[in-house]
Amino acid sequence: MVIAELIDTVWATRKSEQLNGLKFMLAEIKGGTNEGERLVVCDVIGAGIGDRVLVTTGSSARRMLEDDLIPVDAAVIGIIDESCESV
């Protein structure tokens, strides 16, 4: 799990049918060894551009979508209201 900031919306007019109806966003990791890395995340909780969020990857992301076979590798699992700077 990582902390990231949502920086843009990702639009894909042609994609796997399993992804229809899902919202994709571009996230930038904040802190840690992967700081600045960007990844496409699936958002099912209603986060928006500028929000600091918790992102999970791999099979945990697919569990968030309740479908182990969906082709998603990163998902927003929480919106951060406040955090400690020492994290």
C-alpha cells in the first residue's frame, strides 16, 4: 500500500469489456523509495484530482473490485483526510 496524489483522469475509449464503467486516474506516489513514480489506478470510491489517497496493488486491488480475474493492478482504497509527516 502506498500514499499517492491523484493528478489527472485517464480516458480510454477502447479497452477490455471487463473495464467498462470503471473510473481510471493517474496517481503520483508521495514518499518512500518510489516517490514520483506514476501509475494508473482504478477509483471506485469517488476520489478526485488533487486528493491524497491510499493505493493498493496486485491481487489486493482486484479484491477491492470483487473480481479476481479483472485486469486491474492498482486501486484507490481510501482518501486521506490527514496524516503524520513522519510516515
